[in-house]
Amino acid sequence: MKEPVIIMPCLDMRNGRVVKGVHFVDIADAGDPVECARAYCAAGADELALLDINATVENRGTLLDVVRRVAEVCTVPFTVGGGISDVKSASQVLEAGANKVSTSSAAFRKPEIIPAMIREFGPGAVTVAIDVDVNPALPSGYEVYIDGGRTATGYDALEWAKRVDGFGVQVILPTSKAGDGAKTGYDLPVIRAMAKACNAKIVASGGAGKMEHFLDAVQAGADVLLAASVFHFHMIDIPELKHYLKENGVPVRLQPQSIS
């Protein structure tokens, strides 16, 4: 039987606050990360993601004090990304209480940090995030972006995903720049292509606006369903989403998993 799909609210952070933008810009405040984490755990989230969206651009590490405070209230596994550029910075985040780390721009610039982190922390603790946007000139039709979606790389997104998968990463998190915050649905061709080409679990990220979008992502091959604004602003609540998915034949955890 297929494993239950994972529902993962994402807390994008800037200056210690949860924020949400559209297409990686137009940032609006969405609350305190500790209170958001506590509420999501109570609501039945399976995992959480905490992303310090300006850490890489500002050339600094993740806000460790926020990670520590979230760890104190979080009852499910949580992944932290933003500013994780090497084994040392990853170790600091994990020591602060995170269960997993996510790396994106640094991994693209220095791919050797991916196997280094896997050796140090195990494959289950390392997620590689890939920001993508449409580029018809590339074989897959999608290009890798770094620096929080600001910098085009000219590199084919599917080829990068396959290379990442080859390192033994267990989770790949592609986010569609075009879909981010737009609520028009996940970028299904990206999910479908990466799910078909990779052994890693694929996270659907960027674009959820209604419950049907989550079902579409599962049918395209996503194992993890990540969303932000639809959860933050109670357009969709997690219990109703899980029941909707279950009614449509998708295995879900109706009881949240505990931190291992």
C-alpha cells in the first residue's frame, strides 16, 4: 500500500516573522512562527517547513533562536531551510532542534555539500529544494533559479533534479516561481517529470489555491503537499483537506505522526 501523503504547512520567515508573498515578492506578514507552529501541530499537520527567505541573499545563517523556539512547541518533524550552506550551518540548525535541513542555492553552487551532509546526518535529514521557472529553450522546459528565485542559472531543472537524486537524497522540493502564491494550482508537469525520473519523494510546492489542487498534485506523483497562504489565512484547514483526500482515495494520516 502506498504511504500516506504528508501535509506540510510552510512558514516563510523574514526578520523573525512568518510572511507570504506572490511569485517570491509582494511580501505580507502572516504571524509569529512559534504560534503558527503550535497551531499547525494542533490542527494535524504531518510535518512543518520553516524557510528563512532572506538568509541566502543577506549572506547569513538561519535565525537559530527562532528554530529553537519553534522546536520547543513543535510536536511533528520540521525541516528548516535558508542560509544552510555547508555541514557546519546544517549542524547548527539540527542542534537547535530541527529534524531536517533543506538546501537550495548553496547546493547548486557547491553540489559536493549534498553528499557531505548525507554522510554527516543521514539521507533522511537532507532535503534539496529547487526553485524553477518556465524556459522553453531547455530540454525539460524548466530552468533552475537560485537566490530566492532572483537568479536564473541556465541549468535544466529536471537534469539538476536527477543529479541531486543520484546523491541519495530522499526528498526533493521543487517550487514553481510562476505558481508561488498565485493559488492557480501546482505546476503539475514539474511534479510529474521529477516523480518519474527520481527515486526521491517529490514535494508539491507553489500554487495551491483549493483542495482539488492538492489531489491533482498527488495524482501527478507528489508524496508531500506543501502550502502556505491557503493554510495561514484559513482558506483551507488541514482536517478538511485530509478528509477530502481520503474520500478521493488518497491515504492520509488522520492521527499526526510524532517526532522520531
